[in-house]
Amino acid sequence: MLRQTELGKFICHENHTLRDVLRKINDNVAGIALVTDNDDRLKRAITDGDIRRAILAGHSIDSTVAEFERDFPGREPTVAHQSESPALMRQLMLRDHIRQLPLVDHDFRVVDIILLDDLLLSEKPPINAVVMAGGFGTRLRPLTEDLPKPMLPVGDRPLLERIIGQLSVSGISGVSVTTHYMPEVIQEHFGDGSDFGVNMSYVHEETPLGTAGALRMIPRPEGPLLVMNGDILTGIDFRHMTNYHTEHQADLTLAVRPYEVYIPYGVVESDGPMLTNLVEKPTQTHFVNAGIYLLSPTAFDYLGSEGKLDMTQLVDRLLENGRRVATFPVTEYWLDIGHIDDYNQAQQDAAEGLV
């Protein structure tokens, strides 16, 4: 049974912003927030995936819950009375394809939250990760003349150590690192990973095979496989991304980031020769590849057997064959350390405790 203080991590109201809701979801680590009315009665549930779909549809992370509900009206939430048996609770969650079940009293006030993972009798396949750490880091020279890019210090420890720590916090214990440039530096620092809370293995590329080609060198996974570039700092809880991937039954899920393009001119919209609108100096928002992927075992069928293959090419192959590719918008901290300016920003963010 949750204590009242713990239950507060789940409860939000219509005047809260989606940013507030996402913060609660991250704090309670259950992937859900519960909207209640002024009498504390349950109105609806909002999942991490609901918020990310709203962002893909154009909502701001600072939209209120009330604004969100106007565009995404929710059905009456699935609940169970606090006295129901675990077997019935499990049946309700499997029937409605949900992973969290609010328990309510006779007045429809929330008293507890049950997670499907706590009720399943069989264990899910483990989620492992692959970190691509074989690049030369040419754009970061002279910093990378004596160190591979993932081993550059960010604050008090190497970038790759921060990535490994983030994976471990998200419950990922098996990590493969692909290497090419100065692999001995990485292996000597991490060893088997036991000092860093994970089991680490290494895949050395004699010739660079691309961000997807190296996956041919690891065994086909039993469950979802997280793949990310070794030059990314992020605050993502990869459990949320995994739930999103599973919910959408995707063969591959691609993390994406909003990117704003400022156009310093008036943009003309027309229908043939006739002007229909004139937009003065607009800012356009697009979603761009964030360098983080989740692959189902089925995606391995499209890797081919030889040659260089990048993730973008694998995505194209999946789409060409009618497979499901989902996009997961990243609202958390994210930084691609590709240039000196990015590296300097990472050092500043680390000093300020943002990473």
C-alpha cells in the first residue's frame, strides 16, 4: 500500500502543465499520472506515451492538462476496488492493455497503484543496450588525439561512464560497446563493467561498419535492444521509451528531438498566382533524429549480411517492407557532443548539475 506522500507523486490537476505531469511520471517511475477533481475523485490517467503523442501532434510541453484534455479526451479510466484480488487486477490490465491500475475506494478516490510487472508470473526478456563508441571524433580534435571521444571527461568522469550510469539507472544491466579507435582505453577503464553496475562486453570493428552494421556482430536479442551513439548525454529514463515501443508494437522506435528553424523573412503562401497568406519571420519546428533507437528482434531480419549500414538505412529498409517504425519525442535533457562548442556546453551543464 502506498503512503499518502508517495501517492502525491501520482496526483495532478487540470491547471498543471504537461511538464508538471511528466515530472511526476518521472518521479514515481511508474509511467503514469492521475488527474483528480477538486474532491480528489479520479477523472483520468495520463501516461508518458500520452504526453509524447501530444507533443508529436503539436502541443507544447507547457500546455495545461485542461488544454491537453480538449484535444485528447480520455475514456473513463480502468480501475479496481482496493479489495479486489490480484488475479482480477491482472485480468483487467491484460484485457485493457494497460500497465498500471489505480485502486479506488467507494468514493472513487485513489488509494493505491498496482503495476502489471508486479503481477505477471513470468519474467519479460531482459533489455540490453549497445553503445556505438568507435568513432574517431575528428571534429573534436585536438581533444581526441589521445582519447576516443566517448572517454573525454565531462565534469568529473568520462562521457561514456555517464552513459553507462544512465543505462544502469534505467534497469539495463547488459551493455555491449562497439569500438574501433583506441579500443584499449575504453576496455581498460571499464573492464567487465562490474564496478559500474552493468555487465559489459566489447565488439571491435576492424573496419567501421556503420551505426547498424555492427549489430550483425552481436547475438540476436530475445527482447528489445537499445542502441545509442556514444557521444550523447541525456536524461531519458529508458523504461519510458521501452514501454512506448512495446505499446506501439514497433519493430524500431526512433528517439526524436524538436529543432526550431528561424526564417528571417516574410514567408509567402499562395494558391497559384494569388496570395493567401503572408507570415512574417516565422519559426518552424521539425523533429530530428536524436541518435537513440529501440529495436525489436524482428528488426535484425533487415540488417543484411555484409557491408556498411547506418541506422537511417535500416529505418528505410523497415519502412520499405511495411514494418512499424515509431517516433519517441525526447522532452528530457539531451545533448549531442559533436563539436567543441557542444563539449564546452556539456562541461557547463555538468558544473550546473544538469547532467
